Amino acid sequence: MWGHERSIEIYWVKIDCSVTSRFSRNVITSRAVNRANVSKEAFFDVELPKTAFITNFTMTIDGVTYPGTIKEKEVAQKQYQKAVSSGRTAGLVKASGRKTEKFSVSVNVAAASKITFELTYEELLKRSFGKYELFIKVNPKQLVNKFEIEANIFEPQGISDLEVEGTFLNNELLPLVQKSYSGKKAHVLFSPTIDQQRTCDNCTTSLLQGDFLIKYDVNRDIPSNLQIVNGYFVHFFAPKNLAHLPKNVAFVIDVSGSMWGSKIRQAKEAMIKIVEDLKEDDHFNIILFESEVRKWKDGIIKATPENVQEAKYFIGNITESGLTNFNGGLMAGIEMLNNAHKLKIVPERSASLTIMLSDGEANVGETDQFRIQENAKNASQGKYPLYSLGFGYNLDYGFLERLSKVNNGVARRIYDDSDAALQLQGFYDEVANPLLTDVALEYPENVISDVTENNFKHYYDGSELVVAGRITDNDLNSITAEVKAHGVSINLTITTEQIILHNGVKRTAFSWLDEVILQQPSLTLVIKRKKSMEVSMDNGAKFVVILHQVWKKHPLHRDFLGFYTLDSHRLSQQTHGLLGQFFRPIDFDILEVHPGSDPEKPDATMVVKNNWLTVTRGWQKDYTEDTRHGLNVPCWFVHNNGEGLIDGVHTDYIVPSIFG
């Protein structure tokens, strides 16, 4: 973290982190003294997360504070060179590692003088694999008399989990980490003594060198959390317990000559593991490109065990040669997905994406970067996110970022190190489990402005979608959000003979003779033998279907089904079909009881939404309270299988848990 001459002693280091609603404000303070009898140069080097931005920097020398001025990167670079050439003090931020950028500054310190550096940076924490990560790079380069990392976290939703990791935390240092959380607050403290920092009993070198990670998550009773502060809003959306969508992946792999050696070996190693992790409902294909473009199969195919095994054999025999036909490989992957959807080879409710790996720039075929970008954009029409993985350093990473951004994806650099295969697999794991597609987070018109991106092609398990904006109505202290998305459709087909659950492409059948408790990601289904079926959704709403067995002596002996809702206030206003019909009040009147009908079971004429229905008053067994014998409850039985009762205009069902 700090560079120095030996006569400059760093005697105090404090890293103070304050997190509120995923937004982190971090203050790094370092105090040093010049023990020499002549002036010496002190260096302040600190590595920051690449997603962070510096908001303040000051130097205090012998009680006098010198504030810094923060500039944009391009302006800062020019002013830094000018300042250095004129002998003035200036700091500069530049890339230093996979996750970090380095801020560096140096200053002459007079003999016996003290200096304090204070740097403030801020960062919006990103949720990945179900956790928010606060990343701190530690490297004081010497033993420090007082060293401390302290973090205070406040989350209005409540904190559900907290863990601390460190690449340098050995068995002696790990117990020194104090961590606690309760309700909305969490606290972490790490403050080793100077002796505990030593690499050995008499050593002058420090153990404190590496990454310090604080990971946590929040409670998610509802999928959406919308917070308003000082006229601005932030909307966090991370639903849980949703079924995974099948995915369709076009893997486009650069096998040109520059991939020779460890690159191709590690790419093959990662690809073998990736195809092993595909689910049987997924579809995929592998496209290789060098001077020419080669396809493993003519089109997207299902990830059956047999196809996965064949793909692994194909990957194992990949060799590298030729130039880089970047455009040809990319277009082959996109067109393959287009054909799969056109021919309905892949499920309608599925997530399609292109993952492209390359280590160099296009040098054969179409080589103009703008044309390649436009070709991909026009071919995919925004339907398939493009994830570009840049392998190594000899490539135009800025082009990959632009290419992915206009195609609803992101770029990621894969560093040419010994763990490159793990880096590739780690990225794939982030997008391996899509839950929703075409996600739109919408807000009331004419009351907000300056809204960040609020349409997302995919939502992946363990991640989070974040939208922020400004509220233009000063009198408004709350707003509502509506979320529209496509996910796996779960459909409950129920007859007097059987119950069939359709979960995406999976089909499970039960009979009324079964006793079943089935927990799905977004609902729980309970079948009580010969009696009822109860469905509980993850937001608490329930409905019950009763199997009514008509007595055998009845002239029209035939079993039929009854239906009613519980806790329907938890359903969304957009709920349609049978649920929606019973959720909202039904405008009906009993016009007359037919004369001469059985007083115990009178017939009547009822009007429902301008439909004239014939109904019969009767009794029905309700087993939700008395599970053994059931309780008799009055109800009306609609003739002709309920024709005219159910809302026939809207037959779709909107998953209520998506709506906040």
C-alpha cells in the first residue's frame, strides 16, 4: 500500500469503510514521520477497486493541510506530466492489476517532520453469486505500529449474512478478525499488533500483503427494494426462489495461431468443465475461428449426456493455427441462435447468449471494428447478449467493451496467468443460471428524470439489478415501481382424474390418490388424498382446489372441482384468469331462486359480468382446518362446467412475486 525510503516510518494506518444501502465510502489515512536529519521523499501508493472513484485527497504536513483537486482521467494525465516536469507534487491513478488501479503520489518531507495522507473513495457494491463484496487491497510494505481496518455496514432491508476473507489471513491472524451483525447493522474490525504482523518472531517483514474481503447479503422478504433520499431514488431488484430458465449458448472460440501454448490449453480445460456443467434442458454449440470458421454441429443442439460427451471429445482435439477471422466467427454464432429460434428448436421461454473468447484483433475477413460492431448489432437485434472475453494483453480491449455494450452484454479481460482456466469458468458461472429475460423496471411518468438503464435483457441468479434516478416532484416522498419480465412458466392442470405440474419443459403428474408435499422455487403444492390440493405462492398468497365426489345415487353421478382463494390480498393487481376472477370482487346478483327446487339445494339464476348462469346452492367440504373430516361450508355450484364465470379475455398468469 505504501512506498517509502527507509528513514520514512509509517506509524499509523487506518482504513475506515462505511457502507449504506450498498454504497461504500472509504477513507484511507496514513501517518508517517521522517526520522532522518535531512529531507526525504515519501511515497503514498494505494490500490483501489477499478469500479471506485476518488472523491477527496489531502496531505497534512506539520499541521498544514494541502487539499487535492480531483480531475477526469484524461485531464489528469496531461496535468500530471506538466506538474512533474515543473517539480510540483501530483498524484495519478493507473491500472495495476485485475481488480485494482493504483493511486500514486510523492512529496519531500523535511527532517523530523510528520505527514498525513488521507484518501477518500466511493463505490457502489455489486452483488455477485448472492453476496456484496467490499474489496480492500492491503500492502503497507513495512511493520506499522498501529494498523486497523474497520467497516460499518447499514442496510435498511436487514443483513442476512456476513463473512470475512483474506489471502494473508493465516491461522494466527484469522482469530483477530472481529465481525458481528444484527438487524440492519454489521461491524468488522481487524487490528493486529506490530508483533502479530511479523512474518516470524524476529522478522522485520510484514504478513499484511494481499486482499481483504468483506462479503454480505441482505434480507429479501420482497424482491424489490426502493429507497428515496434527498429527492433521488434507488431501486434494487433481486428476486429469489425463481426457477432457472433453460439457456442457449453459442460458444465462439478463437483458435488462431496466437492462441498457441498455455492459452489454448487453458481455454480447452475451461471449456470442458463448462460443457460438463450444462443442464440437460440447455442447448449449445461450439464455433471455432481462425482464418476459416468451423462449427462443431450445424446448429444448436440439446445438452444431453451423449452430446456433452461428444463435445468434450471435440474440445480435446482442438488445435491452433491461422489468422483471426473475428467477424466470421461472431456472425456464425449469432446466426446460429437466430435459426434456432426461427425453427423453434429451443424453448420459447429460454435465455440465449453468445460467449466469445479471443486474444487478438481481426486481421482477415472484415477487419473494420465499426463494421464488425454494426454487423453484430444488426444480426442480433438486441435479442442475445454478447459476452466478450479478451484473453491476454495483445488485443484492443476497448473495442470488446464497445462491442458487448451495444449488444446488451459486458466484456471481461482474462489474464494470461496460471489460473486463466479458473477465470474463464468463473465468468461463465456468473451467467450460467438465467432466471428472467426482458426485464423492464418502470416508474410513474412525469415525476422522475435522469433515470439510469432500466431495461435488462437477462437477470442471473445471485446478481442484482439497480436503477437510480431523480424525483422531479418535490412533494413526492414515495414512488411505485412496476417490474415486467419473462420467466419459467409454472402451470397447475387439474382434472377430477389427475394433477399435472408443468414447470418449464418439465412435467410431473399426480393422482388424487397421492399424498404429496412438493416444494418448487416459487410455490409449494400440497395434495391431500381424495380431498384437496393447496397451492402456496412464495409471497404468501394461496388457493385451494377441492375434489367434490358426488354421491353415487345422484342421477348425474360425476365428480367435480371446487375453487377458492386464501390470502388473496397478496396477489398482484395484474393477476388474471381464474385467480384474478376470484381476487377482485365479482359483480353478480342472484336474481331468483327457481320455484319448486329443493330447499336444501335450491337452483337459482345468477348474472356474472352480463352472463346469465344457472347455479345450485350446496355444501362443500373444507379440509384446511379439519384435515381429517373437513368442515361443511356453503357455496354455489355453477352448471355447464362454469361456462361464463371465468374471465375468458385474460388467460395469462403473472407471477405475483415479481411485483413489489
